[in-house]
Amino acid sequence: MERNPLRVSFAGLELENPTILASGVLGYSAESLDRVVRAGAGAVVTKSIGVEPRVGYVNPTLVQAEAGFLNAMGLPNPGIGVYVQEIGHCKTVLRAPLVVSVFGYSAQEYAGVAKKAASAGADAVELNVSCPHVRQTGAEIGQDPKILKEVVENVKAVIDVPLIVKLSPNVSDIALLGRAAVEAGADALTAVNTLKAVAIDVETTRPVLANVKGGLSGAAVKPVALRCVWDIFEELPDVPIIGCGGISSWSDAVEFFLAGASAVQIGSAVAFDEGIFNAVNRGVLSYLRRKHLGSVKELVGLAHRS
Amino acid sequence: MSAWLTAANTLRTTEIVQIRTESPTVKTYVLPDRLCCKAKPGQFLMLWIPGIDEIPLSIMEAKNGLVSVSVKVVGDATRHLHGMEAGATVGVRGPFGNSFTESRGRILLVGGGTGVAPLLFLARQLSAKTERLSFVEGAKTKDELLFVRELGGICNEKSLITTTEDGTAGLQCLVTEPLASLLDREHFDMIYTCGPEVMVKKIFEITEQRKLPLEASLERLMRCGIGLCGSCMIGKYRVCRDGPVFTAAQLREVKDELGVSKLGFDGSRIPV
Ligand SMILES: Cc1cc2nc3c(=O)[nH]c(=O)nc-3n(C[C@H](O)[C@H](O)[C@H](O)COP(=O)(O)OP(=O)(O)OC[C@H]3O[C@@H](n4cnc5c(N)ncnc54)[C@H](O)[C@@H]3O)c2cc1C
Ligand SMILES: Cc1cc2nc3c(=O)[nH]c(=O)nc-3n(C[C@H](O)[C@H](O)[C@H](O)COP(=O)(O)O)c2cc1C
Ligand code: FES
């Protein structure tokens, strides 16, 4: 039987291909996640879920920026108590691994939500410790190695599915935070979440986003995200990294593999083309053939050796 | 519209050049906008009310560099908008979403509330090309029947049926009531509808029984408007991007949710 060169496995997860839907994009309902799997994603991540329901900020919550988007949704989510039903529903329809993204305001909250998500059937849990736009969550936790460790340890103690920690790029030394997460029990790292940013309208002389500050995603952040993956791989060459930020073509994805990523997440590019997952997969496959390589794994971190 | 024009559609500010009062609760706003003035019937725009909110609104008219939307007061954002005067600055993104398909032959449009706005846009476009255009419009009371004069100029007198719940104008009944007998009496090549979802659901049931083609414009909570955030799902469809106009075949796929449930502001499933 011929091996599928796109197949990747890391941290106990088996993916048919290395493209994953990033958290917060089409991530609420089982039907929408299923649609993304049918469009070619090897795995999907849900919207970040917390303890309590949150309605998020009023609009504008998303605005187009130069080569990307600025969003401050305010973590709208139904709360894990309700969302466990959706996870159950997902498990009956999805033909790819389901990663549940989790956020909280304390280590206890993270652990409580992660535990419920895992028992409801999540194939893995991703901690959103880097969400830059809600006060008292995200930024603080993901920017402080001590707090980050405490959160990861607490979660690790209560789940037995793979634990992924999604790092913030809004730090001076991302590899340091990556190391803290791994020492506390993270099985893989996602790099990165959005970059803190602001958009101002000159006619009304006002910030556009209702929350003023938001997170920048899309093509504009790609070189920064790539550097983050590079730095983490240099520090932690044996830890699986999921590259994320501005990927909109197969060559973007290959750049992330070469920098050290074992898989990639795609979010913003979905707005341009829902066929992005298949397009990336096809492109990576023909690149592998052209380079006479047998698998994505052979690409991981290759740029560091030259 | 192309994916690029949707995804890279940046917010721009513009000035309200005209405001018209259509009913005690509905006002029409006319804005210059070089992209939205090229919109097709069925498309919508995101209107930013600076410092307040950004809301989805169906396009009612688009020509000569201008775009118009008709807005009913229902809450905070729409109340602020109703308080604004000509000359005020607002923001626009769009036009977004798909549009009604252009059909020929005998056409029936059924509208309720501000759902009449996109149908008026459609009726104006179709009137030149169709054999006959009929319109059934419903409202709670006479004052809230929108665009009766405009529609009267497009459809002939016999082809415009109005209904009110209190009997102050037209037939005293729901908009769906005259429909069944009209459809049994006359043949229609296409039916278009927009309005409250319970109305749309009822119309869908009536056209399904008779195996008639239907296109319905739906509403869901919208945030990004460009198919990213997942706030506006109905079944596997994004109302902002795959809709807001859906065919009978698509409505069949989402019939468990149509008129029944939607995603609320916190992403949980709530009753429509
Ligand atoms: C595609 C589309 C086209 C629309 N076209 C028109 C139109 O032509 N004319 C018109 O008067 N209204 C239209 N609406 C509805 C309009 O967007 C809401 O009435 C408006 O957002 C209410 O804002 P508010 O702050 O005044 O009310 P709120 O008090 O905030 O809410 C009242 C109700 O309005 C709805 N609503 C609120 N915010 C949103 C949102 N961001 N997206 C969708 N629904 C929301 C909810 O059902 C809510 O319960 C349309 C909605 C959609 C999705
Ligand atoms: C509309 C939107 C909502 C997002 N919501 C979340 C979220 O809830 N949790 C999270 O960890 N990341 C969230 N993100 C960040 C993305 O998962 C991703 O890290 C970021 O957008 C960079 O990738 P991209 O350039 O491919 O979009 C969101 C991004 C966007 C555009
Ligand atoms: S409003 Fe964001 S996906 Fe439709």
C-alpha cells in the first residue's frame, strides 16, 4: 500500500494532512467544522471556549487592515457547559481530529474547561493563553512564564488527551515561553496567535474596533510568525510545533515546515478561499514529489541545517 | 462578487446625503459609495455607526454612485441611526453576500417588514424584463406598509396585494394567507421572499407543497460579514457569504433550523 506523503503524526495525533483550521474561524457549530473538514482540513480547532457564556464585544469586531484582518471579537462563546453537546455532535460527524480551544481567567478555570472538553470527546486540547484582547486573560497568562507554567500543569493533571499550548507573539522571547509550557507538560506548541494592533479612522478620528485594540492576522503577520517558529525550533528541536499566521498558499506552508513546524493552522485565508486547505495540500504534495521527498516530516526544520 | 473583493473590502467612511421617512419606524439613508453603488439585489452592506455599532443592512437601491438602505428601529444601533441627520459620517463595508438570480416569465415577490427593501430593488431590476410581476406585502398596520407607492408603479394594481394584521389596509390577515389561493389560481416561474423568518418558513412550506421554485433572503447575527467568524451559520451555510439568498434546495438542507433556531451572540443555539 502506498503511504500518504501528506500524513503527519505528532504528540499522539494522526492527521491525514498537515493543514488545520485555526481557532476562531468558522469554529462554533459541528456543521461548519464538518464543512471545513470536507474542504480538506486534516484537523479542526474550535472557537476558544471558557467556563461561562460570553456575548463578546459589540461590532465592529473585525476590520480589514493592510494585507490582513484586525479582530477583537471578545471571546464570544456559549461556555463549556453548553458546548459539550456540540463537541458530542462533532464527534458523530467529523472525519478528522477535533481540537477544542480553551481559555480561562485562572489555572483552575482552564483545567475545569479542558477536563470537560476532553471527557466530551475532544481529540486534543489547545490552550489559548495568548488572546490579546480580553482583559485579565490571554496576554497576562501567555506573557508570564510562571503563570503559564501553573496553567499548563493544572490542565495536564486533569486530561489524558494531547495538550497543545498556543503561544502569543506579543513577547520579547517566545522560545522562553515555549520552554516554560513544555516543562509544564505541553505536548505541542502552536505559534502564533494574533499580534496586538490598532486601527484608526481619520474622518471620525476614532479607533475602529469597539474594543480599540485587536489582534492582527493574515499575510501581514507571516514573517513574524515564521520567525517565532524558527526561534522555538532552535530552542526546542524535539517539540512538535504547529505554525500559524498568514498562511495562504502551499509555499507559505512549506516555509513554516522548513522553519520547524510539523503542521500548520490556517485562519484568515479562509475569507479569500475556502478551498485553501486542498490547495495547500496539493501544492505541498507536488513540492514533495519535485524535491524527491517522501513525507512532510522530512521538511521539518530543514532550513536550520543549511 | 469575487472572493478578493469581499475579503479585502476595507471600511471607508462616507456622508449620509439624504434621509427619508418611510414609516413611523423606518427611515431610508442614502450614501455615496463607489463599491456599494454597484451592488446587486439581495446583497447587503455593513454600516458602521461610529462609536456605537456596525450592523448588516440589505441594499434597497444602488445607482449613480449612491446606495440606499431602509432601517427599522429595533434597538440601540438603529435608534442612534434614526437620531442622525443628513451630513453625518458613517462607515461602510460591502457589498457582501450573493444576490437573487434574475429570472424571466411570471414572477411573484412576497415581503414582510423591512424585508420589502431588497425585494423593491429586485422588482425594479426585473420589471423591464419580465412578463408580469406580482407582489404580496404584509405589515402589522397601514402605516407600516412600506413602499406601496413605489411598488404600485412597478406592478399593476391587480398584481399588488397588501395585507395588514389589523385590517387598516388591504386584506386583514397574515401575508401568507392570500398566497395559497394565488398560487393555485396562477402559474409563477419564480417566487422570491424576504422578511421575518417564521413568514419565510411558511412560504417555503407552501411552495414546497406545490413544487415551486423559491429564493429566500435570510438573516442571522453577523459580525465579520465576510465568512470568517462563524456567527451567522445556518446548517453548513454562512448566511453572510453563501447567502443571504438561498434556493429551495438549500432551504431543504437547513429545514430543521429554518424558523426554529439560530446562533446567539454567545454562539449557543437559541430559538429564532
Ligand atoms: C443580511 C441582513 C440584512 C438586514 N437588512 C436589514 C434592513 O434592510 N433593514 C433593517 O432595518 N434591518 C435589517 N437587518 C436587521 C438589522 O441588522 C438589525 O435590526 C440591527 O442589527 C439591530 O441592531 P440594534 O442595535 O438596533 O438592535 P439590538 O437591540 O442590538 O438587537 C435587536 C435584534 O436585532 C438583531 N441584530 C442585532 N445585531 C445584529 C447583527 N450584528 N446582525 C444581525 N442581526 C442583529 C438581533 O436579532 C437582535 O435581537 C438585516 C440583518 C441581516 C443579517
Ligand atoms: C475572526 C478571528 C477570530 C479568532 N478567534 C480566536 C480564538 O477564539 N482563539 C484563538 O486561539 N485564536 C483566535 N484567532 C486567531 C487565529 O486562530 C490565528 O492564530 C491567527 O488568526 C493567525 O492565523 P491566520 O493569519 O491564518 O489567520 C482568531 C482569528 C480571527 C481572524
Ligand atoms: S458574519 Fe462572520 S461568518 Fe458570517
